[in-house]
Amino acid sequence: MNEEWKECDQKKYPGWSISSESRFKLDGELQEIEPEGKFNLVSLGTTKVGLKWVMAYSFLEEIPSKKSGLVNIDGDISNCHPSNLKWSSFAYNNSSKEIKSLENETWLELVGFEEIYQISDMGRVKKNSYTTKDASGEVKQQKAILLSGGAERIYTLINSKTGERRKAHGFELVEDAFSNEFTESDGWRKAELGEGFYSYELNEAGDVRAMATKELIHKRITQYGYVRVKFKKLNLTTADLFLGEVVYSTFSGSSSEVDFIDGNRLDCSFSNLVPKGRPKDYVQPQSKESYASNRLLEAVFNSEFTSKKQLETALKNELAIIRGMK
């Protein structure tokens, strides 16, 4: 197939031209331009734009409306040849995409909306394929649609069979579907927040993540020298809680205002926290993970192990202790 050249939109990209083989010229001189990223962005002067959009506006004869989308006919977004591009409505643009699962993503049916919606453990929601009838009575099969947004979005769900409606936050839908699937990972525990909150996990270093999506929470607020964290509530509001108190109650099993052993109120690790009013040399209750680790470290430094077999035996014994502490 012969390579064909067309001028780009001269109002936006003066002097630029593009070929059907995705090559560019500026004022007639060939330029070395490589598309970047998953959206195949190209730099035309000081402007970055998607390659397929430049190609479509230059080669496709149809003039799109403001509400038009652009699809790669074969589904390969890297194939931006003019013959593989087509203007479309946004509805077609969404429904024609194959919904691909992300790495390690799991999908379950939404309770009350079975066979209509599915939710993933990463907070994505899709509407399953369904059939419709047009005015003539012809039955048409509609493809599954991935709803825009994610775990942070508020979704409005409609059960066309029962008429039931539900408005819910993505995190809430994930928790409803996966409540029996959650397991506490090594070093992470479910945060003790009380009723009405979404589920979060903490580790002893004071890191926070959403239990549903495993997404780290970075929106920490420092006030009066303490670290505060915004925790989402099921009624779609948030609450600012002192992180040190949340960490302490989660890993000690008791609620208390806290002091910081080294005086650094930004260090909310469990090892730096003591109940308020206790002396700084107060020995706080250890979590089972720290308890076992400290015992082993002490034994190693005291040179109690003279062989690999003795160390393996000690590890097995400490594992038994941990299981007994659950």
C-alpha cells in the first residue's frame, strides 16, 4: 500500500503534515517522532496530542460532531492507520470495547442486582450484556458496559426486573460483594474504627490502606503536630481521626489517647506509642508479630543457635506460639 501524505489542521499545527504510515513532516522536512505511552501521544511543536486524532482529522472524510468518539475498528489502539479508524457516538464507543480485567482483578455479582451488574475487588463496576427490543419488536443484543469511575465514585444502580434503585459509593459495593472474601494479610490488621466506617487496614508502621482495594491512603492531615487521616463513612461523609490512636487501638486491643515515646507526633508507628499519662519507659503490649520477632532476634544476638536445625526448630516453636495467641 502506498504511503499517502496529508496536511494536519493548519490552525492547530501550522506547517505539519502526516502520512498514512504515522510519519510526520514540518515544513516539508521529515521529523523523528515516536508515539509515547498507552495513548500514543505525539509532540507537534509544543503541543501533545493523540496520534489517532491527528490521523482521523487529516484522513477521514466525515466531519465529526462535537459528541463523536473515535474507535480503532480492530480494537488495537496502537493501529492508527486511517483504514482502522472510525467516528462513532460515545455510546457505541463505550459498548464496543472489550472489558478486560486488570491484573489479579476478581469480579462478583452485586447482591440484589444479580445478572445485571458486577463489581470487582478494585472498585470497577460493569453492566452485563442484555437484550432490548426496538419499536418494530426486533431483539438486539447489547454488549457489556464498563461504568466510568471507580471505587471513589457514587453509582446509581437500577434493577430493571424489580424496579429497585440503589445509590452507593464504590467502596460500599465492594465491601458488600467481597465481605466474605477479605483476609488479613501478613502485617496488616483491620482498623478499629467503630460502626459506620468503610473497612481499612493498618500495619505497625502506621500505613493505612483500603481493605477492599488495597489502595494506600495518602491524604493525611497534620494538625497541632499530630497526624490525622480522613476515613470514609458509609453515609458518604468523612471523619478526621488521629492516626496514632487508631494504630494503638488496632494493635493493642484497647482504646486510649496516646503519647509519643520519642516526642515525634508524626511517627505513628505502634512501637512509638504509649497510653497517655504513662511513663516513656512503659512497656506496651506487643502484637503477636512483634512478640515473636523480638524473641527470635534476642535469641540470635545472644548466640543461642549453633546450627541451622536449631534455628528452624525455634521458628516452628514461635509459629506455634503465634497460632496459640490468635
